[in-house]
Amino acid sequence: MRRDRAGSAIAARDAGLRRVTRLTWQVAAAGAVCSALIAAAFGHGTSQQSASQRGASQTQTGSTGQTPRSGHQHHGKHRGSGLVIPSQPPAPAPGAGQVTSGGS
Amino acid sequence: MRAAAAPPAVTRETFRVFGTTATLLLSGSAAMPAARELADAELAAVDLACSRFRADSELTRVNSAGGAATDISPLLATLIGEALRAARLTAGDVDPTCAAALAALGYDRDFDEVKARATRGSRGKTASAASTGRGLDAPAGRVPGWRKVELSTDPPRVTLTGGAQLDLGATAKAWAADRCAEVIAAQLGCAVLVSLGGDIAVAGEAPAGGWRVRVTDDHAAGPDAPGQTVAINAGGLATSSTTVRAWESHGRKLHHIIDPATGKPARSIWRTVSVAAGRALDANIVSTACIVRGASAVGWLTEMNLPARLVREDGTTVTTAGWPDDPAPATAKPS
């Protein structure tokens, strides 16, 4: 009798442990799914915000139109910043300048 | 034995425009009168489009439209578009909506008149407090901001909202230098350097050794003023400084480079910044932004790989991205 009771107690404990383990896995899986969903949602929100900001800028600056005098030659390379860097940096030169660059 | 061919002669012409000094240098046999005629036509068009001090300019009409949409010329649309591009590229550090802030500081007319009025004021003669920059003591606050400018180019039209007023001084002059150099080189087939108040653009095949430019605090200083001489073959070079286009009001020193965050003259660790770029316009956008940014400008320039020379208030210099070492940094500060 006592052995039966001990056996059923062990079985109940094992069943409880299995339930706890299963529950733990389910919670972990649900957490992972939620994390992925949240990450996707925030990532999507960020890119949407950037896109809308860019769109707003285009509207404000009217950059979609053509203007006859906007086609300057650029002597350099465009960087990610949009500024044109020079094809080469200034070189040292001796003596005085032919012209002066200063504040005006 | 034959003598080496002499390098092509360089011809020069200097004249006044936009309240500053313009210089044309031509290499080769191109006729200066023809180059000057081309430059004059471009500069006159830019002045009529965007002078803040001419009653008949398009910009004056835009600024006095009270927020109504205003049809504008393609040229002014381009100039405003470039000013907005400057604001975008500098995260708003170079902002075209600082006209009201400048006017509040007393810079509401041609600069020669501003200086003359400041001089009269300092001698104790009559000068309206409001018109001589008492605005410095007022809580100026952030300028309206470039996002208050709605520009469309087809048809060209602009609307200023939120009380914004435009000043294109930070970009239009350099744009005009690029434009003049491009037009002269293309139409006359020569090498040319155009300097508008120190905003320098070059086009065509440069003379051997490049164009020699003295970088210094004041563009009107002589070719051997304290500073450094460098040579450029293409693109542009521009310098911004707090020491020039500066005036005094009520005992306080003011200058024209506005920090959009405060609406007041930028308080910078740099007195002068020179930048080389693919065009004079971009060089000037960056040099102006560096004055506003202060210490963080060095990292920004390095990140963009833009060669620059930055002069601190004490005359010591910092250079970036391949700008030649400064053999003898200037320490003298202009009075």
C-alpha cells in the first residue's frame, strides 16, 4: 500500500515536471515569437518613418522638378553624405597665392 | 637647344559684386572681356533673383508674401533648392530661414551700410536701437527652420510657412562662383578660376602646378597674409570666418554666421575654416557648418573625407583628410 502511494506520488511529480518543462518551452517559444514580431514592427516603423521624412523633404525641396541651371559639373566624388568630395586634396604650394580665400 | 615653352600667361580681373570682391583668373589666350561679360550676366541674374537688400528682387517678393505661395523663376527655385540641400546635408546647421535673425541683429541692408551704421552708433550718434542689433539681447530662439519652406519646381513656386524668411547668403555666392567658372570654361574653352569673396571655383585644365590659393582669415587680405598657400586643380575651395562680415553693436561683437539653434551668431571654437570640395558650393556649405558645429566638426570632416583647415581662436590649426600640413600656422588675429 505504502509502495503504491509512493509510486503514484513519483508519477505525479514526474507528470508535474513534464508539464512545467512543456510550459517553460511554450513560454520561451512564445517569447521568441513576440520578440521577432516586436522587432519586425519596430524595424518596419523606423523605415516607414525615414521614408516619410524623405518624402516630406522631397515635397519641401521640390527635388523632383527640373531646373535649367542645376546641372553643375562636379569635380569629385559623391559620398553617402551627398556632398561632393574633391578628386584630390589641395597640394602644398610655395610662396604667395594667386588669389585669397578667406571670410567675406 | 630649344628653350622650354613658357607657361600660358594668367590674366586677372578684380571687381566688386554682392558687396564683396570678385576675381577672375584666366589661363591661356582667352579674352578677359568675354569672360567678364559672361560672369556679369550670371552674377546680375543671381543678384536680381536672391538679393535680400533689393526691393526689386524675387527674394524680397517671396519674403514679403506673408506665407502665400509665390511663383518664382527657375533660377530662384534652383538657388532655394540648393539652400535646402545644404540644410539637409548639415542636419540644419546651415539653414536658409535665418533672415529674420540677421535682421534682428542689424544686418538688414548691404553690409557696407551695416558697418557704417555701427561705426556711427559707436561714436554716439543717433542710430535706432532696433536697427543696430539690439536684437542680440532679446531671446532670439531657434530660427523657423528649413522645413517651413515648401518648394516645387514644376511650376517653380515657393511658400514660406511659420514666419520663415529666407537668406541665401550661405549658398548663393558659392553657387554663382561654380556657375560662372562652368560657363566661362565651356564657352571660351579655357582654364578659369572664379573667386567671389573667397568662394573659389575652378574649371578647365588648370595651369601646371594648379591654381595657388592663399587661405587666410580675410579674403580681402593680400596674397601673403598670415595663412597657408595651397594649390587646387579642380572643384572648389571656400573659407568661412567669424572675423569678417562682423560688426559691433552695443559693445558686443556680432558676425553673420547664425547658429540656427539659437538665432544668434555662432559661438565657435573656430575663427576660420577652409574646405576643399568637388564644387565651391559644397566647400562653402561645409565650412559654414563647421563654424556652427564647433569641436565636433573635425570628426565630421574626417568621416566625409573632406580636406579642411580649421583655425582656432588662438591661431593654432587642425587639418583633415589630406589637407597639407600647415608649415607656419598663423597666430595673429585680425583686429
